[in-house]
Amino acid sequence: MKAIPLTAKDREIVGKKVKKLRAGGEVPATVYGKDLKSQSLLVDLKEFAKVFSASGETGLVDLKVGAKTIPVLIAQTQKHPVSHQILHVQFHAVKLTEKIKAHAPVELVGESPKVASNEGLLLQTLNEVEVESLPTDLPEKITVDVSSLTEIGQQITVGELPKVSGVEILTPAGEIIVKLDPAISAQAKKEAEEAEQAKKAAEEAATAAGTAPAEGTQPAQTPAAETKEEEKKE
């Protein structure tokens, strides 16, 4: 994947004052690296959003700061918990001749016959895998074809992922990426919920009435009952 250019400029404003920068459509950022002193930057919000949409966290970005260009990865984006506005960005400077570790997203493609017939339900348990490669070889994503899942209980593990040239997958091979579970019909789900509610109601009624006697035992007799038994014997 070809590196995407992104322009940045030096930032002198720090702390709470950066709110004014965000209001003006700019996002505070930081670039760091192995042999690079951490530097505070500013990037245009709209331009960054376009670049991030295209590159993700594994796409190479040519960060232009003044007269120099720094190859980087978008290491982290901090977002507002409610508005989801991007508040801060961290760029990781890389060397094109040195391998790095990153997380590549896993995307499911195709359709399982069991899902198509409403008999099965896909459960994706792993959304990304850790990989190692040169920055220029990092995959944008790794696709998994689920059309091979034809029977309930089948699964696809990391070890079954397609090989990507120049890329080593570090996530353990035995970890499950996706599995095919039986689909639960709406009627079955409703019946299960009703059964659970009935069980709960019975337990509450039993608690309100007191503990029931154990199976095979006789309830304790009251004094009046004991007197009647004695009269019968006489």
C-alpha cells in the first residue's frame, strides 16, 4: 500500500488551551519514535479523518512537518466519549528497513450455507491479529472466507489464515477467529425466556412460603395432631 501524505505543523500550545485549536478545526497530535524526540504537532481535522479512513492503523503515512517527511503509523486516536470527536492523535515514526509489530484487522467475507438457511449463527471471537513485517508490507486487513463453514460447530483458527507475503502472524495459531453456532429461533428464545420466568416465580413462591420438606420425609406434627394420635391408640 502506497504511503498517504498528511501535512502537520509544530504546536506550541499545550494543556487546556488546545480546546481553542479543536474549535478551529485542528487536532493536537504527537509524533514519537525509536530515534526521534517526541514532538507536539497540529493536523487539520478533516484532512486527518480522510487519511485515517484510508490507512487505518496499519497503513503507512508520510507525515510532512515543514521541510521534512516522516514515515509514520497512526498509533492511537483519542475520542470524546459522547460526541466521538477526535481529541488527540499519536503518530509512531518508523524506519522502512526495520520490521515492526502491529495489529491487523480481520474481516469476514463470503457466507456460510448454514447462515443462509437460518440454521447457523456466526460468532467472531477475534477481530484483529498481531503481525510483524516491514512497514511497507503491513496488511490493511486480513480476510477470512466463511463459506467453508458448512456444519454447526466448525471453526476457523489463526493457523488457518491465508499467508501474506512478508508478514508473520504472531497471534497463537490455536486461537479461534470465528465459529459456527446453532441459530436460536425466535420461538425457541421466547419459550426459554418463559421457562426461566416460571422457574424464577416458583422459587420466589417457595421462599415466601418457607422451605419445603425434603423428599421422603414427613412434616412435623403439631401438638394438636399428636393429641389426636394418642386418643386413637386409647
